[in-house]
Amino acid sequence: MKLLLPLLLALIAASPTLAIEQNCRFIPAKAEREACYSRQEAELAARRKPSPTADSKYMETMQQMRREDAEVYRSLRSICRGC
């Protein structure tokens, strides 16, 4: 029993969505509670959103590689026609 309580508390503390839900759940006024839920949902969405810098750098690198590949293919076609 003594081991179960700390384990349960650690599990609840580790889950951010449960902690957020518990914070808003106890607000008595419905309008305030709904506002709390919408704020928390926006915060969770912002955390889950991938960083744009890493994705844009990846796409830029891939485009550069495709341009270089196209140049190599063009030069190979001009060197060897019907070998």
C-alpha cells in the first residue's frame, strides 16, 4: 500500500494532459472552465507543433540535393548517348 500511493502520484504528475485537465475541472463557473480548457488546449497544441526551423532546413537540403542530382543526370546524358 505504501508503494502504491507514490507510484500513483508519480504517474499522475508525469502526464501533462491529466494535470491540465485537473486544473480546469475544479473551476465552478462554466464560462471560466471552458476558457481554461481552450487555453490549455492551445498550450498543448503549441507544444506538439514541430519546430519550423528543423523542417525548413531539411526541405532546403533536399531541394539542393535534387538540383545537384538533376545537373549530374544532365551531364551524364550529354556525355554518353547510346553507348
